[in-house]
Amino acid sequence: MNAIREQIEKANEKVIDILLNSQPTWVDVKPAGEIIPGFEKNMLLHPGPPFEDVNDIVPTLRTSLCGSIIHEGLASTMDAAWEMIKTGEVAIKPAQDYNASCAAVTVISASMPVIVGKDTVFGGVGYASIHPGPNPKCLRWGFYDEDVEKDLSWFRDVFGPALGEAVRSMGGINMKTILARTAGMGDENHVRQPASSSALILELIPALLELKIEQRDDVIRAFAANDRSFLHVMMAGTMGILETARNVPMSTVMVAMGGNGTEFGLQFAGTGKQWFSVPAPKILGQLLNPSWTEADLAGYLGDSCVTEIYGLGGFSAIASPAFVRLTGGSFADAKKRTEDAREVSLGEHLFAPIPWDDYRGFPVGIDMRKVVATNITPTSHGGSARLVGGQGGAGSMLVPMDCFKQGLRAFYELVRG
Amino acid sequence: MQNKIDELFKSELVVVNIGPKMFGDAVRKQGAEVIQVDWKPLAGGDKEMIAILEALGGI
């Protein structure tokens, strides 16, 4: 075997070992500025790849960024906050470069509570904000006003600390166990996760009931009324796994994926923190309001697709024919999406088999060589943001082939020296 | 030699179709047996990518 190929295969085996045998566990909730290494007060984390020019930022993300600055008490108006971004007084950084992830239009600022996801086997730690619940007017969907500020403050002062205390008292919650218990219940665990969120609620409520805080019932009510809570927990868990996986040189496996509304990008283990980006395609499928059109949507915006790097979402499409239907696809399309992902993956999770897929598991470890060689690119699921704020729809998108080609070109330049 | 060629043309036709299925389907519709080989060019025919994949030892 070619010596380079031998090194690649060995590195990829290591990454697949990490992806398959890690144990993502929700261990805590802490303010981002206290727990995320390298986080500074005058800093915000945003989804997707970095911006070369802040003027490229779409309006909905601009609202989340500026709102977060006001939330931190660094500015008192949106205009003043925007000025701080333009002058660089407040730095904006891609969350995934800090082992964190921002779903949809989420921005993470220093005082915001983040879910801490630890891989208890290889030791990696990752972070994600807490899902804000069913209220569509939230920072996660690019809104900021007095109501949103009130919610953010409650999350910072009450909800986040309460969840952290409950999770610590349990010694953590293993995410793989939740996925295994709910396999075959119709979740693809990126855009649809009522089963896994319910399982998470069942695990956490006894610990929440033990809390000696005045607002205990409000905390339980908020957590129990959210069938998407598991998404953000799994995002933190995935980032923990990827902290270890991304540090394996010579590996061609994909380790970062996300969009900032303007650009969509990927990273690979063997090429470090370099992003390979293209103009962000739109997530198309179902619009939530018949009077809206595709023109109302921002390009791919969000990091929640990091769960797909772990094999969920579009790569697990066969697990959720109901969601695929929403994206305009059929049962056969659901099967094909998973089969395409299998074609370009190096591993398969066996702990959560899907009965109607012959009890197969879900694919994990997308190899950029395989994507380029076969000319098959996997399908990602997602929710789409409106340019002016709010969720516009939900659907799917083919992960752009050019990101893989750019990655492979850079990888080759690196190994060639 | 000529006999062998005559023999070939008189024998039952078995076609091996490589790549686009529609060519094989057209022959099958005319009653011949077709063996389909699923094949497509490496990297969609992108020569730069083919060269890189080969330099990395193939896949």
C-alpha cells in the first residue's frame, strides 16, 4: 500500500474509534465565559465559518449578535452594538473553533449558560446553548427585544444554574443511552427528536424535583414543555467527541460543519482549523407560512448539523420517514439519504438500530476522499431562518461537493509538503 | 475464423452494459439478456481530483 495511504488509513481508524466508542455525557451547565477555554468577555461565538467582512452578516444574525452585546451590558442600543462589531471592539468567532456550537441563529456570549458535554472515554469536552423552548420569538431565531432579554436573563439566573445542579446531582446523563432507548421511535435527532427529548425529561425530572429553589416548578414546566431539548444536549456531546477527533493528523474525516447564513463550511481532521466554504445554499422543503417564499430565507444558518457528523439528521434519514415527508421526500428518499451517507462513511453505529432498515445502524465518519471519488455527497437536514428573523421552514440540503474538493486539495498540499 | 464469427452472430446475445442503465434497458426490451455493471467515472471525471486521489494512494 502507498505509504501516504497507509498513514491516512491508520489516522482514520483512530478517528472512527473515537466516533464509535466515545460516551457523550451531559455533565453540567456553566456560563460560557467560565467554562469555554479561550473565551473572553468582549467576544461572541456565532454559527458556521468565520466572516471575512462583517457587512456580509445577514440581518437576522446581526440582531442576535447585537442583542447579545446588549445582554452582556457592553452597549445599550443595537446601533452602538453594531459599531462595536464593525470596529472589532467585540470579536466574533466561529463557535466550532471553540468546541462549541450555535444552533440556527444562536449567538453565545460570556454570561450565557452552556450545556457541557463530556466524552467520558476519550476526555473531550464540548458546549452548546440550552434550547430556548417552543416560543418562536427567541435569540435562537434572530430576535431580540425586552421579552427576549427577559428570557435570556431567566436562563442565565435561574434555568441554567438549576439544570446544572440537577445534572451534577445525577452524575451526568449518557446521551448514547437515550439514543439507544429511543431507536425506532421516529427521531432522526437533528430536526425531529420528541422521543429522545421525552426520554431526557424522564431522566431529569426526579433530580429537578429535589432542587431547593423558589422557581423549581417553573424550571420543570419549561424543561418538560420542550420536545427539542435533546438537540442542544446532543450538540454539546458531539462537540466533546469532536474535540478529540479533530486532533488526529492525516485523517480525511469531516469534523466540522455549519453555516453562518452567508457561507457554509466544513473542516476535516487532517487540515486543522481551516474552513472550506462556499456561498451558503438554502435549506429547502416546507415553508412554515404559505405567503413566504424561498427569497425570504437566509442561506444555511446554524451549527446544529454537527449532530450529523455523529451520524444523525440527514445521515439517519431512514430513522425518520415522517420528517423526510416534511422535506418533500418519500420513504425511498429517506432510505437513499442514509444509503448515500453510508457510501461515503467509514463507520456505522450499532447501538441504535432501525427496525425498518433491517436493523442497520446509522453511518458515521464522512471521508472526504470517498465523497470526491464517488461523487456522492450526503444530505443534511435543517431548519431555515428568515432573513428578517424567525424560522422560515424546514427541509434538506445536499452538502456542497466543492467544500470536500477544497478540503482534499488542501490536504494533498499539506501532505505533499 | 469466419466460421467462428458466424457462430458468434448466430448465438444467443448476452450483453454486458457498463454505466448508463438506459442503454442496457433498450437492449433488454429487444429480448436480449443484459448484465448491468454499475460504473461511473471516478470523481465525476474531475481530472484534478482523480490525480490527487491517485497521489494519496487511491481509495
